[in-house]
Amino acid sequence: MNPHGFPSRMTIGKMIELLAGKAGVVSGKFGYGTCFGGDKVEDLSKVLISKGFSYGGKDYVTSGVTGEPLQCFIFFGPIFYQKLKHMVMDKMHARARGPTVTLTRQPTEGRARGGGLRLGEMERDCLIGYGASALIMERLMISSDRFTVYACKECGFLGYEGWCQYCKSTLQVSTLQIPYACKLLFQELQAMNIVPKLKLVDA
């Protein structure tokens, strides 16, 4: 294990467990290797020294590749571990269609609820880097929360089907598809008296 992992994970008990494990193997006794109590490091070191080992649990090791001795002592020892019950069958998940969240109309989250696989910000950034615009459109809108809105070219506001409430006209209303979450954002901004406007340009 990389020693730099110990300060951040704070698993100092694992080091004591290595010492206690080695002392227990050579003396035929059980050890208690946590940092909260039980066997003290000094006592374990005395057992190791009495059996001809280094007090710190470090040992002389020969390279399995070249057959030469390594230039430093290696800290190692027996340790008890349990297998985590993570099975592929319990984790595998895929979906084509399925339930959506009522508020955002996007696919639900999580395997238990038949949710979609999230394409987050970092994945989106990778796709932008590769220039895969059609895939971005498919993943972030078509397969997610595509929604048809009616926008007025004149004032830039969202209207009803063929009717602009602001201009009181049907002449400049265009149909376009945006994510439902985007439509929701526009409406929430309007509720706070902030007016988002869409500038429409002919394709």
C-alpha cells in the first residue's frame, strides 16, 4: 500500500495490525491491533526482537525479478481481511426507456428505480473535446428531456401553441425543441421577475 494513503485515510490501526499479526504468527498468540487500545507497539516490538526480527516490522527482501536484495527494508506482515460481497450480477444495469422524474422530466436516478446512466459535466467536457456534437445532443436532450416550446421571434418570449401572449399575435411564433429543464429554468427566472429572452436565427 502506498504510504501516502495513511495520513489522509487515517488508518493507523492497519500498521499496528501488521506488527501484531507478525508478532502473533511468531509467538502463536492472538493480537489486538487497533489504535484505540489492546496491544502496545512497544510490547509487539519486544516479541519481534525476541524472535530475531526487526522491532519495526521491516524485513530484508530479495527481488523476485533479479534475485538481488532490495536496497531498503520493507515493512510487511500478515493481516486479516474480509472479502467484500460485491457481485457483478447485483450491480449490472442498463435501460432503454423507463420512469422519469415528474419535476424535470429527466430519467430517474439509481439502479433500484430503473434509472438512466448519468452523463455528467466531465463526460460532457470529453465529448466537447472530441467534437461529438450529435452525441451530446442525443444524450443531453433527445434521450433525456426533449420538449417542444413555442417562441416568438419578435419579443423572444415563450408563448403558447402558435400564440404569443406578449405580442398578442400568431405571426412570429416558431416551434423549437429544448431540454425541459431549460424551459423550467426560464419559468423559474420569470417567477423571480428576471426576463430571459430567446434570440431566434433562421437556420
